[in-house]
Amino acid sequence: MAQLIIPTPLRKYSNEASTFNTEAFTIEQAIEELITEYPDIKPHLMDANDKIRGYIKIFVGEDDIRALDGDQTELKADSVVSIVPAIAGGSVSIPTWIGERSRYISVVANN
């Protein structure tokens, strides 16, 4: 039975399940089964055309399915499938940081 690893950010849509076991033969079938079991996860995995969102990477073992057969990548009974969503984060741009630093230094120097 293949096993899908549900990433932490998506677990709130899978009743906190960290894994999902499937008898599916392809990634497409496995994702369909996952969505059937946990419908709230669908908008976070699939786009309006029911295709895997571009920022979601799926690996079978260590292989990205985009380098294999995409959602038609075959699964074996011992396959481990990892769903990896993009992690968004902010950063301070250098010009902004320099401006903030200059203002901070100016305030400290004047006090």
C-alpha cells in the first residue's frame, strides 16, 4: 500500500492526519482518493482545472513526479509519496533595511 505524507501546513484540512494510505496505481488516483477522504484539502492542492497547483511539488521517493510521468507516475505498494507545498516567507530588502537602520541610528544619536 503506497503512503502519502501530508505536510504539516495541510494537516488542518486532513483532520491532522500526517499520512494517507492508498491502493492507487498512479499519483492522480492517489490524490483523488486523498481529496475524496478529505475534501477540504482540494483547493490547496488543485487549481480550477483540477490539475496539481504549480507551487505544489510531489515526490515519489526522492524523484519529483515532473521528472517522471507527472500525475500519471505509477505507484508501487511500497511507494512513499511526499507532498511539498511552497513555503512563503518575507524578507526585508536591503534598501529598506538600510533606510530603517539609518533612521534608527539617527534617533539614537540625537537622544
